[in-house]
Amino acid sequence: MLLFVGQWIRGLILGWVVALIFYLVKRLLARAFGQMNRPVDMQKSKNNSSDIFGVPKGQAPDQNVVETIWVGMTVSQLIAAFGHPQRTEKKGTQDIWVYTNITGHGAETAISLDQNRVSDWQNHV
């Protein structure tokens, strides 16, 4: 019986030591690479000073642009995603930026800008 209790205590201590090693390795990795395993909601700052895409105010939104278009996209985001247009047109209060082969099918895409934000776009064959 005493032998069984001795082995049990040894196993318990060994388990604590292994758990401590894993904890220290986890802290070391978190310090080296940052908090990568935290949920996205916890990574956001507590002060809600960001736009709807999670970009903090004052930071250039161009860093989060993917090659797509959406209503409300700014001119700087549009340029970051697709570059400068092949030509521009003026239609009333709107600016029309025309890109060639933006879809990859050889068609022209006309993007309507109202107050330096995308309001509409059309693909022409």
C-alpha cells in the first residue's frame, strides 16, 4: 500500500512539473510571437475607436484592402486595390473611373465615385 501511495505522489509531482513546463513554453511563445490564440473580439482595443472594418482611426485603411469593390470604398482603398484608372470621366457630381480587365475577362469596369467614395459600378463587355 505504501508503495502504491509513493508511486501516486511521484506521478502527481511529475504531472505538475510537465504542466509547468508547458505553461512556461506557452508564455515564451506568446512573448515571442504575440497573442495569436486569443479570440478576435479580445484582440480589438477596448476604446471602440475604429471603423466598421476594425481599422483603428488614424491608421491608413489601405493596409486592409483586398481586390474587391464595395459601396462606400474610399478612393485611397480603390487605388490600393486596383491602381490608378485607365481613364476618368465626369458625369454631373459623380466621377467615373474606368478600369480595363479588372474582372479578368477583358471587360471594362466603370466605377462611380460620389464624394470620393464608391457609389456604384458596372462591367461592360
